[in-house]
Amino acid sequence: MPDAPAVVRSWQEYEHPDLDPVLTAAVDAFNEVGYHGATVRDIARRCGLSVAGIYHHHAGKQEMLVAILAATMNELLWRNQAARAAGGDDPVARFRNQIRTLTLSHIYWLKPAAIGSSEMRSLAPDNRRAIVAMRSGLQQHIQKDVDEAVARGLFRTPYPKEAVRSVVGMCIQTGQWYDEAGELRPEQIADRIVQIALDTMAYVPEREESTDA
């Protein structure tokens, strides 16, 4: 189960990542020059600490990378859990909510989330397995609700596993092309992504299904 946020808040409220100054500086460095290009000295400079001061907080770059990815995944997981709960007994509502929060999280948490796409290869094997397990758990939640919707005839895609992989990838990539100066707000983009996700699943509302019978 993901760590609960220190202050209880709605899964639909998005704030800046709650990372310490060292990790915030590491996020900027990793995004600008990559994990292997970044140095502890540069990260220290960015957050106004000495190199010795950095090591007082984090043992090295690998620990910083793990902490950033774990914090990002915990953020995604508690929102996913809350979004599912808000959907009640309706698998389609749970699916909608999960796709919405996954999209918005990758827009509002763009910089730390981007590291999850670019630097997984930089993790030590044990660390990589731990982060991959967290990712798999989130995707399994979405898959479970899609499978239930398929069983109930609400989603008619013949390829539910492939459809889930495609939709999750779409949500993740949204943050990469989102433009703050663009015409659409994040919430408007999320609405469109949800609709595209439902189309991908070949969603058939219950009322339409009963009419066809």
C-alpha cells in the first residue's frame, strides 16, 4: 500500500512535488543532463549545499534517483487508490478516474515523472525491480477494472491487455507534449484522454447495450 500523504487531500488536487531541496535539485539536473551526466557537485550547487552537506542527506546519486522514483510512484499509487475508491462498484467509473489521475499526475508532476521514463536503465538491478513492481501494481489495478468491464459487456475490445498497455503509455506521454502556453488546460486534456481511452476499450454504455438486445 502506498504511503499516505502527510496532509489528507483529494486525489483531484495537484500540487508541486513534495521533495526535499536536494531531490528537487537532482530532478532538475537529471532532466537537463541525464543521470550519468549529472554530478553530486552540480546538484550541491543547485541546492546551495556543500558536497559534504549533500552526503548528509543522501548517500549518492543512486539513492537520489531511487528516492525520486519512489516518491513519484507513491504519489501515483495513492491517487490511483483514491480514484478507484471514488468509482465505487462501477468498473467504468473506476477506469475513468484512474486514467484521469494518471494523465494529470504526469502533467503536473512532469519533471520527476519524466525521469521515470528516461532513467530506469540507470537503476541498480534490485532498485529497478522494486520500482518496476510498483509500476506493475498500478497497471494491474487498471487491468482488473478493464477485465471486469469486458466481462460485463461494457468494454468490447478483443485485446484488453494490449489496450491497457496502450492507454497507460498514452497517459504517460501526455506530460511530454503538454504545453503550458497551449489552448487547453490540463483538466481539458485529461477529459480528452479519458474519452480516447474509452474509445480504445470500445466502450458501450449499458443503456445502449440494452437497446441492442
